[in-house]
Amino acid sequence: MTIFIRFIIVSIALMFFGFFYFYINEDKYYPGADFTTSDMPNFEIKDLYSERIFNVKDLEGSYLINVWASWCITCRIEHSFLSKLESKNIPIIGLNYKDEEEDAISWITRFGDPYKYIIHDYKGNLALDLGVTGAPETFLLNDGKIIVHYRGEVNDMIWNDVFKPIIKRENLFNVN
Amino acid sequence: MLIKVFLFFSIIFSSFTLGKSLYDFESVEDEKRFYSLIKEIRCPKCTSGSLASSNAPVSEDIKLKIIDLIKEGKSDQEIKEFLSDRFGNQILYNPGLSKDTYLLWLAPGFFLMIILLIFFFRKRT
Amino acid sequence: MCFIFSFFLNSKDIFIINLVSRIYTHSFFIFLSSFFIYIWLAISDNFSVLYIAQHSNINLPVFYKISSIWSAHEGSMFLWIIFLTSWGAVYNLLTSNDQPLKAKTLGVISITSVGFLLFLLLTSNPFETILPVPPENGADINPVLQDPLLAIHPPMLYMGYVGFVIAFGQAIAFLFEGNTNIRWEKQVRSWSVVSWSFLTLGIALGSWWAYYELGWGGYWFWDPVENVALMPWLAATAFIHSLSASSKSSILRIWTLLLSILVFSLSLFGAFIVRSGIIDSVHSFANDPERGLYLLAFIGLLVMISLLLFSFRFNLLLSNKKIISLSKESFISINNILFGTLIFSTMLGVMYPLIYEFLYDQKISVGAPFYNAIFVPITLLACIFLYFSIDTKWQQSFNLKSLYRPSFLSITVSGIIVFLAFYKLSITNFWTLSSLLIGLIIIIRYLIVIYFYFAHKKFANLYSVIAHCGLGLLIISIALNNNLSSERALNIKINETEIYKDHQVSFTNLKMVPGPNFDSVQAEFLIVNPNGKTYTLTPEKRKYFARGQVTTETAIRAFFLKDIYMTIGDQLDDGSWIVNIQFNMFIRWIWFSAIIMVAAGFLLAHSLSRSRS
């Protein structure tokens, strides 16, 4: 009986500390990356420049959605990388998040437009449906399904470590 | 006494107007539901903390959405599902009862029972 | 050296004991002076020390320069170890050299300290320098940390945590010696009760600070770091009760031994969790896997060795004595089991998200709903057993009949009050009413005990009575606070008035006020209660220069039965402000209950140490 108790005490303690050892050593990777698949939510939002209304049926194939705003400082840093992606013919749809129309337009005029088109989500309704918590955030979609949701700035490293593997696996964007 | 009189008249005769609540509720029950719900929903942007304890912009947005949902007549469970569909299960501080969480909820009871059994039936040498 | 001498030489030899004692004292004084030097470095703005440059500033008041020492990892670890060795030093001083366990206890304390000191020096050196050119001025510390209460909260907490090293050391020494006749429990009682009081005080201070500083009116969040402080407290509470049984007879000695190892292990575990970066929390210090691994290894080693020692030697303490049913010991045992379940559940709640994420790569949160569901029923159950234990005696079954008269009185009076609460305050929640009932029953029963003590000279341990009354009050306060408090977010412009709960809330003034290292917006509100009395509350928003941080300062007006609590939010486009107003009922009672328990603890420890000598 006492041997049994000894065994229990020691093994529980070992498992306990062992767990923490493995947990600490685990490559935490990128906490901002979320790979759960979900459907693109339905929406009806105006384009930034015109009165045209977009809805989910307008989106086809594979593309990125980038959440940005003129008040978002990190977005300025991310912008050059997005331009690089655009030059490689990767379609990016801009989701202008809780921004005044004039501020957004002057930001784009100043820094350039890497987007295929920009949805003006003034109230943040679509963003809420997408689970957006701030800017910048970037989604990768294929066939109406969200397959990557990254919270934070996308740069070379993030693109290579987080997005590229999925793009390769799903064989998207032909070129890359 | 004089102060009371003064205040009374100043309120009646001044251009004081009645303010509104930011969060517009149809009933006291709704208001109570709201305040109790936001304690159970995690702030998705903070390292830890509920919506009640956070004034991050996204927290405010979610709170206003919850109010809308309450007004639409959605139940607490529906509201929680709405949010977890969009922000993931981790937004709920109540992990719920699912096949993944049976262990969590039942383990304390089992632990108590096992210890009680050991305690009452142990042999003395 | 102390460790080596005490464990590998004959520690019963008086020469060895004297030697160990002397070595300890000398090393301690050297170590302590290094801490005083550090304080001097902080006060004299010596920014060549990296840590001081990172956390202090020329413009800080002296008090905060000193408290900045423990505002982050390296310094607070330093403080932790200072307290650890200080407890050892006081133990050394107050324990006579003919105590058989003294040398080994000091040995355990020493080796623990050495382990942490190595950790400090190798991974988190507070003395690291910026040379050859030190900065002109330090960084401003987080403005949220510039608060007197928050400055005292860590020292009190650490005093509690590390105080249990004495019980731990004695337990290990005892196990090693293997002599069941040594009554280590008796010796350890006053040390443990003092540590418990500090721990209770530290937790209460942290909770009170969170209440008035963080702006959302809550006082306990079931944050992993809070939980990790609660677990040692639960174990400590069970421990001091078990200790009172074991020090009187050889009952429950195994429980007491196990608990003494558990309390200190949980304290160490807490230090590990907070400093390893595993848990993301507002509380946790910088994330660093290297530190985490070192701590894990060292703490794991300590705990494993003590558990191994326990598992090989506990059979020494198996006694033939049965615990007599319905004796005081039996109730203590049952509550030990209940507390053990609480500790297990808390640990489960903390670990579950980690394990889940490790296995499934998905996040899950475990928060208040889980902990409340477990804690409320079990705590109330423990209180019911506490109530029954009031009449019990040591090692005797108690006469159920003697329970009838006082129970009748306490239950009737409590029942009336609960009915009034139900009827007049519309409290319908089962748990609230139950908590109210049980808390009241305990308090009234103890009042009867006090009456008999003074009127009929019937024996009672008054300190224990007071502490338990504090517990009853705590349960009542928490239940009522939870059920009766309310809040509302107002959208209000200057010179507007809103009615909230029969009180008029008028926005009377808005000022921009410059401060020493911040700018603030002060909003003044005039509250008129139903009886016409007026109060002014001035919540603020501050922007600090150094880091651009914006904080909200709550405005609180405290009353006997409630706090009126206000914060200001953002200003909207139409010029109106978002203002949050809360009525927190019975909140002062919660702090008051905690203070009662802390005071009773200190007084009890004092009386115990007096009766020992």
C-alpha cells in the first residue's frame, strides 16, 4: 500500500514538472496566427471611393483582406510590404476599419494604393463579424473560406513563415 | 436647508436637461443581463481581463453589439455563440460543457470523492 | 555551508549547531548589507545600475524610488530572497540552540536561499551595470505602480510566502531525522500563523488596490496570477488548522507534514509561474524561457526531493489513533479535504488552458464561472462544518444535545435576518441567501461563545473566535456585494443631470490640471442622495509625459453600506462624456473582514509565542 502511494506521489509530481518543461520548450511560434477555417461572413458595404456596394458574392477565388486605417501607425510600416505583394499580382482587398472617408482617401493618396479595391467599414460591422480586434490584420481566403487570420503586421518573415506554407499547400496564386 | 432649497429651485428653473444613458436598455432586466454578460466575456485584445474591465476600442464595439443583440431578443447563450463564432472559444470565460471540457467540470467532484474514500476506508497498520 | 554541515555532519552535536547558527548569521548580515547598499543606490539615483535606470527616475519621491526596487523581476526576486533569509535569521535568533531540528532547518533554508541566489546572479542580476556612460535619468516607472498600497502589497505577500520556509524546513528536518518524538509542530505554530497573517494581508491589499485603481470596480478576478497566490493561502489555512490539532496530540501528523510541504511548494510554484512567462497576465513579469527553465529545474528538484522524503518516511507517523468521529480533529480533517479540493480545482483551472493549448493548439479560457461554481458550494460546506466544530472538543466526540440551544438561537436570528433580506431587499438568489444564512449563523454562534466566555468564564480561544467571525463577515459581504451592487454608463454633458437609483448625478465642472509628471482632465460631479445630502466626486483621466500612458483615476466616496464609484471614459463627438457610475454595496465590509482575520492572526501568533517561552 505504501509503495503504491509513493508511486502515485512521485509520478504525479514528475508528470506535473515534466509538462511544464515541455510546455516552456515548445516553439510558441506566432501567437497572432490563427489557422481555423471559417466561412467569409455576408456583408454589404460601400466602396471607399464610389457609391458601389459590395457583398460577399463579389469576392471570388483566392485573395487577401487587409484591415487598415489612417489612424493605425503600424499600417504605414506594413504598407511597403503590401505594395511588394501587389507587384507580385497578389490580390489584396482593403478593409478600411472605423475610419473617416476623407482621412482614408488622403492616406491612400499619400502612401499609395496596393489594393484591388477598398471596402469602407466605417462602423466596423464586417470587422466584428470577422473577429477583428484592431489594425493591422490580414486574412487569406480561398473559395469563400477564411484559411488564415493573422493579427499584426505582415512582413517578409511573417509572410514566409505563416502565409507561404498555406499558399503552397493549397496551390494558390500560381506565381508564388 | 438653504442649500437644499437653492438646489431645488436651480434644478427647476435652470437650463439643466436630463442626460441619457449611453447604453440604452429597454428594461432593468436587460441592463442586469448586460452587466453580468460582460463579466463573462474576455477582452479579445487584452492579455487578460473581461470586457467589464477593459476600455479597449474593440471591447467597446463588442459591448455595443451585445446591447443590440439583447434588444433583438437574443438569449445569453445565443449572444455567447455569436461572439465565439467570431472570436474563438477563448472569448468565453465559461468554457462550457463539451466533450473537451467534461474533464474540467467533473474532475473536482471526482477528486473529492476519491479523497473521501481513501480517508474513510484506509487501513491502519 | 550551513546545508552541508547540518545534513552531512551530526546535527545533534551542540558544536555543530552553534557553528551552523553562527555561519548563518554572518552570511545573512553580509547579504542584508548588499540589499541596503542597493537601496542606497536607488535613493542616490545611481543610474549606472541597469535595473535602477529601467525602473526609477530622478523625479520620483524617495518612497517610490525604494519601492521601484521591487516593481519588476530582478529587484523583486532580490527582495524575495532577502525576506527568505531574514525569516531564517529571526528563526535562528529566537530558537535556542538545543532544539534538535534547528541545524537542519537552517540547512534547508540555506540551500533554498542559495538556489535562488544562484538564479538571481546567473539569470537576473539586479546589479548589472551600464558602463562606461550611465544615462542621465531613468525611465519613468509605470504610473499605475506609483501608489502606496501597491508598493506595500508585494513585501507583505512575500513575507507570507517565504515565512512558510520555516515550517517547510522543520518538516524536512523532521523527516530526515526520523524521530517521531520530536514535536516540530508545536515549534512551528507561531511562525506559521504569522506567515498566514502576512499572506492574508498581502492578498487583501492587492485586491483592494485593484478595486480602487483599475477602474472597473471588481476586487478579484480569478486571474491565473491571483489564483497562484490563492493556492498557498488555501493550503496555509488548512495547515494552521491541522497544526493546531497535531501540536496538541499526535493526531493528523501526516496531514500536517504534507501540508507544510504543500504550502511552501505552492509558494514556489507561484513564483515560477509569475516569472517564467508561461502565463500572460497584467501581473506577470518579463517573459524569458531561460529563467523559466532554471526556476522549473530548481523548484522541481526541491519539491521532488521533499515529496520523495515524505513518501519514504511518512509511515513513521502512522499512528494507531483513530480520529474519533465528531471530534474537533474530525471536522478539521473534513475541511482539510475540502480545502484540498479547492486547491486541486484552482490548479486545474490554471493548468487546463495550458494543457489544452499544448495538446490541441487551440485556446480556451477558464474564468470566474468555473471557479465560482466550485468555490461557492465547497466554501459554504466547509463553513457548515466549521459551525458544527464550534462545540467540539479534542479527541472526544461531542454531545449533539449541547448543540441544540445555541443552534436554535443562531438559526432563528439568522433566519429572521435572511427573511428580511429576501423580503425587503428582494434578494432571491439561492446562493446569496445561503451565504447570508451561513455567515450569520457562524457569527451569532460565536457571539454566544463570547458571551459565555465573559459571563460564565467558559473557555474559548478568543483570537480564533474573532478570526472566524471575520470569515463569516467576509462571506456575507461577498454575497451581498455580488448580489446588490449595480452600475450604469451615463452619456452626460456638462451641466446635465441624470438620475441613478434615486440619486441625482450632476456634471458640474470640467478642468484641465497639470501635475508633476502628467496632465489631467478632472470632471466634477455633484451627487445628491434621496435625503438631500450632497457629495462631490472628481474622477480624472491622466496622461503621463514619459510614456504617453493614459490612466483613469477613479473617484470613490465610501459609506458604511456602499461605495459610490465613478470613472470617466471618452468624450464623444457631440461634446458629451461617457461616465460610469457604480454603487458597490458592502464593499468596505470585505476589507474590514480581511483586517479582522489578519489582526486576529497576528494576536494569536503573539500569544502562542508567549506561551511557548
